Amino acid sequence: MIAQPVPKAASLAKRDAIVAGLRRLVRDSGVIAEPIRMKTYETDGLAAYRQVPMVVVLPETTEEVARILAFLHQEGVRIVPRGAGTSLSGGALPMEDAVVVGMMRMNRILDIDYDDRCAVVQAGVTNIGITQAVQERGFFYAPDPSSQLACMIGGNVNMNSGGAHCLRYGVTANNLLGLKIVTIEGEVIDIGGAHMDAAGYDWLGLLTGSEGQLAIVTEVTVRILRGPEGARAMLAGFASNEVAGACVDAIISSGIIPVALEFMDKPAIHACEAFAHAGYPLDAEALLIIEVEGSVAEQDHLLGRIKDICREYDPITLRVSESAEESLAIWKGRKGAFGAVGRISPDYLCMDGTIPTGQLPLVLRRIREMSDACGLQVANIFHAGDGNLHPLIMFDANDPDSFHRAEVFGADILKLCVEVGGCLTGEHGVGVEKRDLMGVQFNAAELDQQRRIKSAFDPGWLLNTNKVFPLLHTA
Amino acid sequence: MIPRDEAELADILRAASEPISVRGNGTKLGMLRPVQAAATLSTSALTGITLSAPKELVLSARAGTPLAEIEAEAARNGQHIIAEPPDFSALLGTIGPQIIGPQTIGPQTIGGVTATNLSGPRRVAWGAMRDHVMGVRAVNGAGEIIRAGGRVLKNVTGLDICKLLTGSHGTLAVMTEITIKVLPAPERRATVALMGLDPKQAVAALSAALGSPYSVSGAAHLPAAMAARIPALAWLGGAVTLARIEDFALSVAYRSGRLRADLAGFGVAEILDDGASRAAWAAIRDAAPLVGEPGCVWRISVRPSAGPAVAATLEAAFGAAWFMDWGGGLVWAAGPADEAAHAAVADAARASGGTWMLLRGPEPLRAAVAVVPPEAPALAAIARRVKAAFDPRGILNPGRIHAGL
């Protein structure tokens, strides 16, 4: 288990005063202080870690957020910002002495501008909610994390969320124009706007992916894009991970960048097929899901070229979707992969390292060896085009030894990712989960440089303190 | 000072006690505020491509490597730099080799393009330079070597120092090595060219083009006088409004035809072929129509629909020569080198909720005015603390972006 910071006794001692103070700042239903009602907020997508916070507050406006932060800053109380609580790295895990600031009531879309191709939304709008609001005009918001039905744009900004279509459309950071933030002192600052490339320091870029360490995001200006004329997926199954990896290299080398290029190994194929009945080949060791966009003729052209490339690698299966329904089924399997693994194992840890794609065969072989050595099953799902791995380690949470082995196994995978030239996290964030591994990727001077940036925004280290940086500060 | 390697650079910065003017080959010295420093430090000797991994879509080079070398390496692999970085050496009068002050001017470097976050026409569809910087090695003002990001395409490990350093104009750290994402270069280009539109009609047409499903990768409008200065466009006669498509040959033929049909309501359109498209967009990228203009040159970034109003305001205020890129969102303007004209630019940008940069101007003016918009007090305070977090003694390019920072 990863250590949690020592609670500030001073904060705990004045809990009643903090609750009363917050009740003066937001409407009464916006303060949740009863332990039984706070249980909803005790964990996030990293469900092995739980902690009921001191109190939960649910602001409805930027001004309320500003008043809350000014008050808590004055009181020296820690703060944990929270969106939908879907973080897989424990980014929204509360602390015993902290106030959770939940953004779910700030869920309005404030402006949609098709001429300028942007929308202004509050932080608590769901990812899919943006696309749903603009799809009648054929537009969409590009980043599509698997949790997109639930996760909120404020959380996406803080974790710089990705998705299956990053290869073509980029991650959250590449799809933002502006933010409204509240600093720890309660100052409201507008960053960027409907225009591109603010002069001066790239605050937008720095805040994106900052995991709640620097400020609270209350509004987001996103780019909205016109969708393609159409899209179609195909499946290619191969006899080994090596061959599938070589095929991915060959596709990229040919000059084709598919909008999505997903890789599953055999355990993942079986889990997803049992769940989605997408027609995945159960005899394949590795499966690629490849999607292209454009008119039907353009799709045919690109899929034809990709099929020709795949044929050079002796595919076991090569199947192009013939209908929108079939494409949907193919994606249902992939997007439901986490749930599918959940059906065959009581619990799993979802890892998120990135590797140079050329290292894929080596890394998958080593993961298999580690899996055998520790006696835990693993299913690998992988954004193949950009090297972002998602090994799902299956364990039993009722068995502390099993959980311990799963955490060690996961850490070993991430160390391997760094060793081969990659990184600890491609899109899930460091959070609590990978906090103590930061020293594997960064040296002391580099970590201190990052800490000093944190201090420039939050000198008292009140914002989401127990995440990202290995603990130095204790109460 | 021209350190031969990163270690020597770190030694220099550790030992330094006075302000240092940081640069690459000096092609952008005329941008932003002049730096008051007795010493200069150039990354021009830190050269060479250190990683070329076309299958992984990344390329790394030391900061002083000429951009042209990197473009050539990418081209050998059938790839290109996504943000289409411009070359402003003609605009800024810094075409090398020539000597300006203590500096021998050379070709622009990857470090310079990254430190200034300069992006070309493709920015409107594919993102800025900062969107494709995957990793950086740099030396901060305390002389510590800092790595940020890495060599993989998806990386959210820790704070995104790559983006913070990109566009920081050498004020936080001196970059020594940069890793960028590259993508396959398009097989073909074509441009749908509408003629004779006024600025408002033009931006409406460009909005329709950028809002179409055809992946438009460039969207510009040039009034007649500006178009006449680009040989690839001059023959069209009059104002031109351009929408570029870059893709496989089959897609370019199909999409440019469809786009021309979709835009038929805006008038008759020509389709420029691959060669004419290359020439026209290179000229737009480098602001070639403004090279011969005397005085100041500004880059104004606003919401695209506000572009025509900004242009009209500046035309009325000081007879600005101007054109628009990024679908109307980037207004290029040239005008007299005085504070009144500069104030008009700042007011017009502010009125539209946008931002500006004084890209070219005489040194006394650049020293006297805010060359980019001042930040709100709360943000300016954070900026000072972030500057101190990298450069505690304030020795790196002091005052380059904002006076006193």
C-alpha cells in the first residue's frame, strides 16, 4: 500500500468551524459533512484506496469556488479537487484532513460557436456531453477516454486525458483554447480564450495535466471539430505479438496514420469477445483494430492498402467491417475492455506506461514472464500507434497478498517502460498510484524543479498534496 | 560564449552572475523586447540529430541544429514537421551570414523555433509547435540539467515542462536538445482559391471550409495588394481566399472538388495544384507579402470571426497592410513604427478578446512598449515566481517578454 500523508491535526481540530464556514459560502445542500453521505467520495477509479474526507463541498459557480479556496487557504486546510471520480491513478483520492471540492454541479454548457469552432463549458460537463451538444451539426470533441460517458472535462484537463483516437486528433492538451482557473488564494484568472496561442508563458499547457496541483479549473474553452464523412474499422489477427508489432511498424512506415490503431493480446481478446461478441478471432495471439476515416471510396482505398500490408504478415484473420453496426460492435469490445476484464477477475489494476513502439515485442515478452513469476494473470490492451500500454493485472482484493503482488507487478512493468525509453504514464496520470515511482523517471534536480513550479502556484502545498510528488512534506 | 556541449553550458550558467542574452543563430533577435545583457550565449555549437525513429514518429536534435537539417532528415523518411514552422529571417532582416552585434547570424535552429513557439498555416488544423514537442533537455538558470517529457508520443508523467519551455524565449532555461513528433508528409497538396471576396465573406468561406469534413489544413485571406506580392497567386488578380487540402492524391482530388462545390455560393473558385500550393503557402507562412513593408509588423491572434473587424480597425487607424491566416484567427499587420500604431493594435486585439505580439520594430520602440499583452496581476505574480523557480538569479534573457521579468 502507498503511504498517505499524516493528517494536519490543526485541520481536524477545527472541522466544525470549517463546515460552518463552508455553509456560509454555498447553499446548504452544497456541503456534505455526514460520514455516511461522504462515503460516495471516499475513492475513485483506483478503488483499492479509500479515505473518507473531512467534508465535501459542491460549488455551483466560479465565484463560489473562489470564496471556498480563499477561505480554506486562510485556514490552511488541504483541498482535493474532484470531477466524476473516474481517475485510474487515485487522482481524486481524498485525505482525512482535506475538503473535497466536487465540480459536478458546474455542469452547464455556456457557449457553442460553430463559426469559430469552439465551445465554453463548465468543468463538470461530461466528456461525451460536449460531443452530444454539437453532434447535430456534425461536430465532435475529439479526446475520447474509455470513461467518456462519466468523466468530466475538468478532470480531463487536469489529467490531460487521451483516448483511442489520439494518433490523429491528439490528447486533451491539443484540443483546448482556454481555461478559467481559481488560484489557491481565490483569484480568478482567464487563460487563453477563443483564440490560438497566447503570447507569454504557455499556462494552458502547464495547467493541462497538472493533476490538481496548481489551481482549480472551473471553465474550459475546447476546440470542436467537424467529423469526417465516415469511418470504418477493420480487424487483423496474428500468430504472435512480434508479428503484429512488425505489422504496426509497416503501416506507419507506409505513410498511413489510421485514426485509431489498437492492439490486444490473447487474454484481452478472450475477455472482450466474451463481453461484446464482436467476432474477435479467439485463435489469434494478437489482434489489431484499425480505423480509417473519409468518404466510402477513401475508406476503401486506405483499408485496401492496409489489408495489403497486413497480408505480408500472414494474418489469421483479416476482416473489414461491412456496416456501421459491425464497426460499433468492434469498438464495443475495445471500449468495454476494462469492464470485460472485470467480469473474469474480481479486481484488476490498469497500468498505463508508454514505450517506444519498437520495444513492444520485448516488453510484452517480459510482462508475460513477470506474470508467470508472480502468479497473476495479465491482459494487454495497447494504443499501438503511440506506444501507450494498458496491462490489466488481475488480482483478488480480499487477499492482501494478491493485492501486494499486483502492486509490485505493476510497478515492475512501469519501471520496464522507463528502462526501454518510455514513461510511467501515458494518459492516466501519476496520482497516488505512481507517486513513489517518480524517482524512477526523474532525478532529484528534475523533481525539485517540478516541485518549485508547484510552489509558485501553491506555496503552502494545500492542493491535492498527496499526489504526483513523492512525499517530502508532512504535517 | 558558445559552449561546445551541454556540460560546458551548465558550467557557464552555474558560474554566471550577470544577465545573459540567450540565442541560437540569432535569426529572431529582432523579435520582442531587446535584452540588456553584457554577455551573450549561443547554442549554435550544439548541433546534430541525435535520434531519428520514423516508425515511432519522433526525431531528436540538439538545440543548435539548423531547422533545415531536421526538415531534410524528416523528408528523407517521407515525413514532415507538423506545425510548419515559419522562417522570418527575411521579415526580420536576419538572413545569414551576417554579423549583428557579437553574433554571426546563421540559419534558424530547432531550439529557436521551439523557444519562440512559432507555427505556420497548418497550426489551425494540426496544432502549434508546442503541441509536438515531446521531450526537452535544458539547463536552468541555476545551471542544473533538467529533462522533461521524453521520446514517446503520450506522456503525462509530472508537470508538462516541455510546454512551459516552448515559447518561453529562453527566459526560464536554455534548451539543449529537443524531441519532436513528426508525421508522414502528404502525398499531394491542392488549394481551393476563391476570388474577390471582402474580408467578412472571406472568413465566412474559411469557416465553412474549416467546418467541412475535408480536413482543411490551411485557411488564409489576402487582399489584392498582398496577393499581388506572391507570384503563385498574383495571376489570379484581386483578393484571394485560400483553403488547402493535404493528403493522399486520391483524397486531395476528391476533397478539393467537393470543397469547391460546397463553397460555390461564395463565387467561382480555382484549384491550385501541388506546386502552386507549396509556393503560395510557404509565402504565407513566412509573411512574405510584408517583407518589403517599412515599420512595424504585428501578429494578432483573435477568434477567427473577429479577424475582419481587427483588420478594418487597423486599416482605418494607420493604413495597415494586412492579411489573415488561421481562418481569420491570425491577422498579420504592418504599419508605422510609433506608439500610436502599437496602441491601436493592442486596443483592437483587446477589444476582440485576443492577443498580439510586436514581431518586428525598431529597438527603442520594442524597449518602450509592452510587446505582448501584460498579464493580469494575479497571473503576473505567478509568472515571477515561476521565473524564479527556474532562474533564481534572473540571468536568462531578462525582460525579453515582459519588462522586469
